[in-house]
Amino acid sequence: MEIPKKISAILIANRGEIALRIIRACRHMSIKSIAVYSDEDQNSLHVKFADECYHIGAAPPSESYLNIDKIIETAKKVGADAIHPGYGFLSENEGFAERCEKENIIFIGPTSKAMELTGDKMKCKVIMKDAKVPTVPGSDGTVENVQEAINISAEAGYPVLLKSAFGGGGRGIRMASDEKQLKQEFEMASEESRAAFGKSALFIEKNLEDIRHIEFQLLLDSHGNGRHLFERECSIQRRHQKLVEFTPSPVVDSRIREEVGEIAVRAAQAVNYLNAGTAEFLRDKQGKFYFIEINSRLQVEHPVTELVTGLDLVKLQIQIAQGEEINFRQEELKMQGAAIECRINAEDPFLEFAPSVGLVPDCNLPYGPGIRVDSYLYPGCTVSGYYDSLIAKLISWGRDFEEARVREREALKEFRIEGISTTIPLFKTILDEQNFLQGRLSTDYLERYGLIQKMIDAAEKETRKNADAAVAAFLMHSEFNQDSKLKEANSYSPRSSSGWTGLTLDRKRRS
Ligand code: ADP
Ligand code: ADP
Ligand code: MG
């Protein structure tokens, strides 16, 4: 194997907060950071922060951040010896990783071969079964026709999930409660899959109920070392997409952590995984863990792990990519305290999470002990409708969950984003909710405990409180004006000749 050289310049094939995160790691390692940007991102922070920046095309992702030829051409032209893909966009595209390999550019991530296996959920599941990694009961391979789907579902037991082998980001998952629904969903899902991938690659899984999503952060180097960096509890989701992530999970003790962590490393080794990745599991009420997939990239929620381990995951990614060996043993890793992340999206939680985009005339980011904000926001920036709705991640650290929770909640109150709607009101409600406080979580947490309604009630209460305060202020003001007029009329009194005295008296009388 060719020994990779030390990386001196990284092209960041991404935008937004994750591009900034990678630029920072480059700075810390004295590596040149090279940003690329679309028409839409000319004034974006990642363009302002990078050492160099290059325009790569129009606003639609297919013409810029997904344009493989253009990105490779730019990397070669400007002398980037490595590319970091971030998350989303080309990060899990094995064709892109393969192009980088061919062009002699270091792809900061796994090999294209490993990515091909993790990118096809069904192929991956088959390998996991062989490696004795527990998986969710369901079909042994992709399901070609509706009759096969019916037979397998009858055996697995309804409800079942129809999943696309190439799904991601919560997309491509459909539920069927009975045979009739299965027939309908199967047709629709097949069509969708064919349109997107040219083939219908559906498989069936039993729909597990009352489950948690718990994942393990992994690191594997080219010297055969594999480590897990503990778990993240990601059960708070909406439509299979994560909203809040934290660690430690209330249902994972050190024995389970060690046990499932080892399974996670084994899962990654079964596909010859390299660099940072995540093994995702579902955990049922009985405490059984089922592997669902490996995400072959840096994840949105990686800061949660960074805060409790003290490690810099992007730095480690770069070191592994340039052939370095992981320099700590599994037993040396200690989990310190607790960390919580809220994904702040430019969506209106009061309006079915409709996208909310446009100018942010002003904003105020929170600071303080144990607070980290990963965001591309600045006063006067624009949130584009072309890209991911994630605009900020608010992450808190505390010595224990309670300290992290209070810090997170108070920071949410300080966070002000003008001009657009965000998911902050929902997080304020969650952070004070009894079931959340007691760690009673499941992937249907939002619906199960009526969190949206709780948020609406809280907002109405707040509006009423503000209205009452406004009325009180108005009354006070008009009363004061009347008082002043009276005093003006009685201005023969030597004391009331001074407005200041009048005000003082006025305040005193009311208190
Ligand atoms: P995580 O596991 O870190 O939560 P997600 O699965 O939510 O990651 O995906 C990370 C980002 O990548 C998200 O912002 C999502 O929009 C994007 N993404 C992931 N998979 C896809 C996909 N198949 N199509 C489009 N976007 C995707
Ligand atoms: P994606 O690639 O879109 O992230 P995943 O397979 O990781 O898809 O699943 C995303 C989410 O969907 C999980 O976190 C969980 O909430 C739900 N889910 C997936 N598989 C199952 C299952 N078999 N039963 C119940 N829920 C599931
Ligand atoms: Mg997933």
C-alpha cells in the first residue's frame, strides 16, 4: 500500500457550519483550507473564513456541491492534496471517493469499497449477519415483487417497514400495518426507488415499537486499530430525523457500553472500514440492541462525543487519512460528564416544520460555561432554501446530565435569530419536559407525549404574559402622563418644577 503523505491543503467540498468546523481543524493543524462555493454562498461565512475560496457553480446542489467533475478539477488546479466531504452532499458517494482515489487526492473518509458496502444497507446487513452482529428481523435481501413482500411480512409480523437500500436522512422509509397497506406502499416505494436509483432496491424490516436510537462513534486507522468513542442517545426524532442528541444514554451503563461498543467496532471491521464512522442501533424495551446501519462519514452530532472525550474528531480524521496511527488505547478513553446537542433548523415548528428562509437581519448567539455553538449565522446573513435546513447546533457540556440540561436550556433562551422561524421553541419545551428529564425516551417521543401541543401551549402562555405586561406598561405610561399633566397644571409647587423629582415620586408611589 502506498503510504499517504502529510496533508498540506484540504479542499472542503461542503458549506455551512460543517465547512467552518473543518476550516477550524485545518487552522489548528496549520493546513491550508480551501473553500468552494455556489452563487448562493458568495457571502457565506465559510468563504470568508477559508484561506482560499473558489466559485464552483450555480445555486442548485447538482450544479455546485454535487458536481464531482468541477470539484475534482478545482482540487487539482489549486493544489489540494486532500478533500474533506463533510456530511450530506458527496460524503457518502462511493463514486466520488473512487474518483479521488484515481486522481491521487486523499479522500478524508473510508475507501470507496467500504463505502459501497455501507451505502447499500441491505448488502451491509447481510455482512453483519455473517459477522454475528444482531440485526432487525426482516428480508434476507432486496425484495423483487409484492408477493415476496407479503410472504416475508406475514412471517416477520405486521407492522413492517419498507426501506430503500440507498435511503438516508430518514428518507425512503415507509410503514405498512397490514397486507393491503403493504401492497400500496410497495408500489409507491418501488417507483420512488427506481426514479432515484434506477432500480427498486427495497427490503423489509419488522417495525420495532417503543425503541430507542442509540449509536456508537467509531474510529479505525490503516494500522488495524479500531476504537469506539462511546454512545449517543438519538431517540428524539421527527419523521426518522434526529432533533436532539446527547450522551451518556440513560439506559447504557459501562457494561453495555463496552459490550455494544465492541460489537460496533466488529461491525465496522467486517466491511474494512477506515476513518471516522458511526454504527447505528435500535434498542428495544427488553434492552436488546439491533444494528441498523453504518454512517460512513462525520456526523452532524459529532460535537457531543467531542465534549465528553476531549478529542477533536476532525483532526483525528485528517491524521488517519494521512496514515497516522490512533495513539490511544480503548481503555485509556474516559467519558467525562454529559453533553447535549439541539439541531436548530430554519423551519417553523408551529407550521408543520415548513422551511423558513431569507435574510437574518440580526442574531445573538449564546456564550458561557460549557456552551458551544457550531453555526454559519451572522447578523445580515441569508439562509438559503437550496440547502439543508440546519443553521446551528447548540451543544452544552456539564459535569452531569442535569448541569448540561440547564446550560442548554438557558442558552436556548439567549439564542435570538431574527427574520426567520426556527425550531428553538420546540427545544425549549423538550428541555423542560418531565419524560425527557427522567430519560423516558423512544423514537416516537414527540407524538407519544404531545410535545408539539405542549410547545403551542407554552407559546400561548408566553403571548398572554407578554400581552398582560404590555397592557400594564401602557396603563402605567398613560397614568404617568396624566400625573405629569396634573403636576404641570399645579406647577406652583417648587418641588414639581423638576421632572426628575416627579418621576421619582411617581415610581415610589407605585412600588
Ligand atoms: P445523522 O445520522 O448525522 O443525523 P443524517 O442521516 O440526518 O445524519 O444526514 C446528515 C445530513 O446529510 C443531513 O443534514 C441530511 O440532510 C443529509 N442526508 C443524508 N442522507 C441523505 C440523502 N439520502 N439524501 C439527501 N440528504 C441526505
Ligand atoms: P436513515 O438512513 O434514513 O438514517 P435508518 O435505518 O438509520 O435510516 O433509520 C432512521 C430511523 O428510522 C431510526 O432512527 C428509527 O427511528 C427508524 N427506524 C429504522 N428502522 C426501524 C425499524 N426496523 N423499526 C422501527 N423504526 C425504525
Ligand atoms: Mg440512520
